[in-house]
Amino acid sequence: MVSFLQFITGGLFLGGMYTLIALGIVTIYKSTRVFNLSQGWMVTLGAFMLVTLVKWFGPVPGVIAGLAFGALLGLAVDRLLMRPLIGQPLIAAFLLTIMLAYIFEGINILVWGSFSYEMPLKLPGHPIRLGEVVLGHSLLWGIGVAILAFAAFSLFYWRTLMGRVMRATAEDHQTAQSLGLPVKGVFSLSWVLAGMLSIIGGLFLGVVSGVNMLMYQSLLGAIAVVLLGGLDSIAGAIVGGMILGLIQSLVTGYLSPSLADVIPYIILLGILIIKPYGLFGLVRIERL
Amino acid sequence: MDRPAGVFDVRYEQDMAVVRTGPQWATLIGFLILLAVLPLFAGSYFLSFMILTGIALIAVLGLNILTGYAGQISLGHQAFVAVGAYTTAVLMDSFHWNFWATVPMAGIAAAGVGVLFGLPSFRLKMLYLTMSTLAAQFIIMAFFNHAFPDYFHSVSGIRVNRPELWGIDFRENEAFYYVVIVIAVLMTFFAKNLVRSRSGRAFVAIRDNDLAGEVIGINVARYKLYAFAIGCFYAGIAGSLWATYFRNVNPPHFHIDVSIWYLGCLIVGGMGTTVGAVFGVLFLRIIKELVTFISPILSGMVSPIDAPKIAPGLAVISWTSVVVLFLIFEPRGLAHTWEVLKSRFRHWPFKYSI
């Protein structure tokens, strides 16, 4: 029972991290229709960058500088790489994000080498004790931030003017453009948001499990989350993330850790066969 | 189809021929002779380069049929290569088969697994199908990693011996080179012909618009499975050669990075052209060799702490940046550049006309 509660907390934390990555992917996909496979790599790059920035500037200014870096990274990717591909088949942009993932990996190796780093940062608070169960406060922070990010994004999309503009763009690029909406600006904004989300994800993942090159191996599982929840659904990101995180944590704990790496892909294949558009995804009717 | 002035097709055979003119025949035969005599004067380094290029070419030709012609993007091609490699290795190691019998078996096994993972393509398209092939990569490799440790020996790897035939020992690279090159040339010829056949045209129709293809009477589901079967058959053959070249089959050989690398070759060369697959593989292989040549020099120039980062970092960045540049500036790949060059040459001093 004790270990069960800890598995649940661990699973929810993992789910929270998945949610943060999935939110980034969904934000980009919703507005640009590009599936950003490199989101997990952006999180890793963000975590490495945070290690350096926090060492230079101290905790709070370091994290703010990190967020600025994430925003710049997103902006750079959009302006330099995605903008020239407007008008090309969407699959070209998708292939480009795959290659981008490897470029991020190469930058990681060139700048930081293949070492493990500690995140030089402590989250406020201390572990919570419930009877015999000890819950790490960093885990709870991670879960809380994921839920907060979900709430913030939901509010942004449904209550603010910019969110409405983004939803309109997501509906149809040409119509949005002809109505005078800043479509290219929306593309840039969604990449900036995804870049900042990747920094937040990198921060909490780095605090809990350290920063190393193996991170994106596990983060690639987040694509299963996105497809499970639905490619264009914000709610799907958090529901899918939590489901996958829990399943993966319980399988690691009770069955075998070696199985845990495959779990996202088995779920991915299953959901693709049963319900390709995901739990909350919008089913698009194809016309000739 | 652009031909020199004064060359006309007067019979259907001429119109359908792959090799059309005398100079084309001459260059083809000259190239084949060059390939045949290469081991006589090439060093061992260049030979191993050619062998690896040949193996990669076979795999990329398969991916070209699946992705370039039929439009089913696969992110898990190296897993199908792994199926071929493991088939050969297990049949030779545990069942003591002859190597030559295992090569077609490797192709058939990979084709079977390919069809299995191609089944989702009935319902899925584009991005979604790509994701299911990504899942295939991880599921297949997890299978080889964890299932049947008595056969797959995932910790130590399976040792594979190089074959012997009619008294020729293929343990030397000079001899093994011929195995790879002969198979690669045959497979290239087959790929080139396949895409001109009924199936090839059906693949192109499915790629361009599968609904329209279905309307004009193409059995889309069946031809998608054909594409998976043929593409993965190529991968299986490549895997069989891969296993015998490295003489050891280990799960880390078949990482997803290599699957992506194959896709990169296809983008650089130009999707949907057989000559593009050849160009792409050669181009990215040369870049790989250049990086292994340059990185020790660069490592010498930086501080000792940074030196070990250079080689692995550059190895990843170099080819991916090339692919990104191609995606942005020449999405039709080197095959298109080649056509433009030929056309310029023909129309000089006028502007080219493609």
C-alpha cells in the first residue's frame, strides 16, 4: 500500500511532465498543423541551458533567463526553419522537426558533453509525510505546475482575444488570413509558447531526476500522450499524460522496468488502431 | 523524358527501355566494370566504405519504394533491417543453416513483419501512420532485447560467420564486396523496373491521392500492403548482409537514429526516384566519412576538456543540418539537381528548361 501510493505519485509526476511536453506539441499542432517531434529534445536542451543559466545568475534570474531563452529558441525555429516551409507539404515540416531533434541533440553534446548534471536549484518546501508514506515535494510541485499550465492554457484559449485568434487560425489558415488575422504571428506565438513550456518541463524534470542525455529517450513517449488525448485537444494532453504516466509507473513498479520503455509505444499502436483521432481529438472529414 | 536532338522512339520497346541510347549503354557498362575491378586497386578503407554504402543503399531503396513511391512514411525502417539481421543470425547460429539460404528467408521474414505493421495503414494516413511505424521501431527492438534470450542473446549479441561458396572464402572484404555489390546492383535494377510496372504506378497513385486512386479502381489496401512487403523485403536483405558484414548482431546496431538516417538519405537524394536513393546514400555516407576525418583535427584545436565532445556532436549535427538545408532549399533533392544539370548541358547556351 505504501509503495502503491508512491508509484501513484511518481506516475502523476511523470504524467505531469508528459502533459507539459504534450501541451507544447498540441499548441504548435493546433495552429500550424505541424507535429513537432523535437519537443522532447527542446525540453532536454532547456534543462541543460537552465543548469548553466542558474549557475551564472542564481535561481530566480536564471529561470527567467531560461524562459527568455525558450521563447527565443521557439521564435528562431519558427522564423528560420518553419517559415520557409509554408506552402510546402506539411509532411516536409514534420520531417524537418525530426531532423531538428537531432540538431538539438548535437548542440547538447557539443556544448555540454555527455555528462550528467545536477540542477543547482531547490524547490521551496519539504517532503510531506502521510503516515509511512513520504511524498517528495518536488514531485508535487511538478504535478501542480502541470495542472496550472493546463488551466492557464485552457483560459488562454477560451477566454482571451489572442486565444480566440489562435483557435480561428487552427480552424482554417486561409479563412483566418482573409479575415485579417495575423496567421504568421500566431505561428510564431505558438512556437514561443512551446519553447517556454519546454523550459518549464526541463526545470522540474531536471530538479527531480537530474539532467542528462538520456532524457529525450524517455520523453519521446510523450507523442503517445498526444495521440492518446487527441492531436488538437488541450484537455487530451493532461488526461492522456496522466493516464500514460500512471500506467508506466505502475508497470515499472509491479511488472518489470524493462517493459516500461515500450509501454508508450504499445499504447500508441493500440490507440491508433482503435481510435486514431484520440480520446478528445476532432475527427476531420476528408474531402476530395 | 528529355533526349538529345534526333533521337526518336519508333517502337514501343524503345519507348519503354530503361537504357535508351548508345552513350547510356557505354556509361552503364563502364560503371559496372569499374565496380567489378574496384577491389583490385582500392584500399581496405575504401572497400569497407563501399560495402557499407551498398548495404545502406539496399535498405534505402526499400524505403524509397515504401516512402518515396507509395507515400507511407516509415520511421522504423532499421527495425525491419533488424528483423532480417536477426533471421540470418538465428538461423545460422541456432539452426546451422547455410548463409545463402538465410538471405531470402531474411527478406521474407522482414516482409512478413512489415505487412503486420503495415496493417494499420488501412485506417491511418500520413502523420498517424508515421507514428505507428515509430511504434513498430520500438516494439520490434524491445522484442529482440527481451524475448527469447536463448536465441537472441541480447546481452552478448549473436556471432555470425561469413559464408563460403564454391571454394571462395568470403571472410575477406575483397570477396564479400562482390556479394554486396552484386545484390545491390540486382536490387537497384529490380527497384527501377518495379516502379514502371502496374504496381509502381498504383503506388504513385496512392501517394498522390489515395481517394482518387481508389475511385479509378486501385485496391488501395492491397497495394499499401504490397508496398510494405516489398520495402521491408529490401530491408531484410540489407539486414542479412549487415549481420554478415559486422559478424555480430546486437540491439544497439538497430537504433532509431539509423532509421532517421535512411529517411535523411531519401530526402537528400530526392523522394520517389531510384537514382535519388543512390545519390542520397552516397552523399550522406561521404559526409559521415568526412566528419570522422575532420573531427580529430578539430579536437586537436580545442582544449582537452572539450575534445571528446567534438566527434559525437559533429557526427549528429553534420548530416541533419544537410538534410534540413535540403528540405528548405531543394526539397526535390539531388535527383532534381542532376536533371537540371543535364538539361542545362543540353540546352547550353540557352537557359535550362525544367
